[in-house]
Amino acid sequence: MKIVEVFDSRLSFSFEVFPPKSEEGMERLKEALKHYYRFQPDFISCTYAAGGTNADRNLEVCRTIKTDGLTEVLTHFTCIGFTRDRIDTQLERYLSLGIENILAMRGDLPAGWDGTRGDFSHADGLIRHVRQRFPQFCIAAACYPEKHLLAPSLAADIAFLRSKQDNGADFLISQLCHDVGAFERFLYLIREAAVSLPMVVGILPVLEKDALIRMTLSNGCSIPAELAAIIGKYGDDPQDFKKAGIEYTIQQIHRYIAAGVEGIHLYTLNKWEEVEEIVAGSGIREAVTRTFDLVAQVG
């Protein structure tokens, strides 16, 4: 099923995972997937490293989710280092597995690179190619509520987002954004710019201080006062920080739903215990025992 079809009937709910580097990590992820399935997500996305350095592992994760047959798969895909022919070859592999949803991005440039060294310099060109060459794909595009790090201005970034829409994107998934007020301003501005695609907001659970700060700042995102207070108050106590962070994340989910988004997308970091607590606490999904039993049989 194409993910874009979900938005006509309900708020979507989904998870993001990343391809582990080791076999041990892959086994842990497979166990985590069973717990994610209990909440009947509309899809699970899997990240993809620039240049396809983890392409085989990404494909293994996507194949596992598809084979389990309990939700849709959204694969990330970047154009760094890729010719058109290589892109076509890679995308045909996904189609051969029945995967028809893709998040098309430029991706982060490797250290020392001053361009993509491929046939496309930006995501809109990749999106146009996928739309023309593989019309069967449902295409998601990335957006940046607080501006992409390399964009000269928010206005320029929104203009580029409009180009992604005009070149064939079906819906949007945002970069993490802790500042709901900034997100609401961004949503207003893109609608004013006639960007009308459904918006799925990406939420990074607040679980570990150092990881939170590193990921937030490396993506050029802000830390609002309420979150800064949690860091200041509980930063030296990992357990209390996690407890406060889980409650903060639950509140974020509620705030984003009130802001009028079309979907909630949790970056799991391949964890499941804390993710279960967040989803259950938010009330956005009820855990379904029967679904878990079906996955246990598959495993």
C-alpha cells in the first residue's frame, strides 16, 4: 500500500529504525520490531547512509519488515555518489521485494566532499527522476522546520521544498524539531507558499542527555527553554533524565497533534522499552497482543 493513502482517513503513526552494523545488532532490531508491530504502525522507515554504504543492511531490514507483513516499509534513499543507472538498479531491487514507498533525499555529504559526485545535486532532481522513471513509488520528501543547515535562509529552504512538491513528492517528513512554536510557524509559512503536501512530524524521544544534545545540534535544531530546563535539572542523573524526557516526549506528541499534523513519526534509535512507554503513555495507539503473537510465530 502507498503510505499517502493513509492520510485521507486518519492520523498516521510510524517508527524509524536504522540498519545495525553487526549480526548481534540485527537480532536485537528484529526483537524490537516485534514490539513496534504491537502498536500497528502505518509504516516503519529505515535509514540509508550517503553513498549507499549500508545498502545491503538497509535492504535486509526492509526485507524483514516486508516479509513479516504487518506494516508498510518506507526506505530512505540518497543520491550521493549515484549515477542514474545505479539509482535505477537500486530502486529495482526494492520493487522486486514489493517495497513501493521511498524517502528521496540528497543526504549528508561525506567529509571532504564539496558536491554529491553523482548525477543529481539536490533532492528535487532525484524526486523528479524517481517520479518519471518509477511512477509506482510513493515518494516522501524531507523538510526542515528550523531550516536546513546549508540553506541561506528559511525562505530559500521553503522555495526548495516547493520544488520537491512540484517535482513529484507525495508527502513530507520533517527533521526533528523540539520547538513546537517554530514548527507551527514553519507550517504556516509553507502553506502560504502553496506547499500543500501532508505533513508527518519527526520526533526524537528525549532519553539520553549527550545523545540528545549531539543529534539536535548536529542537525541545526534548537533546544527550547522547557527542554533546556530538563537538561539542567536532570542532566547528571540518567534515570531521572529519562523519566522526565519520556513525559516531555509524550507532551510533544500531543502538541504536534493539536498543531494539525497528518502524522507522528518516532525516531526509535532501535530501542523498544522506552518507545513502548512513550506510545502507551501518549494514548496514540493501543498495544495489540494478537499482533505480537503473530509476529512471534513468524520469528
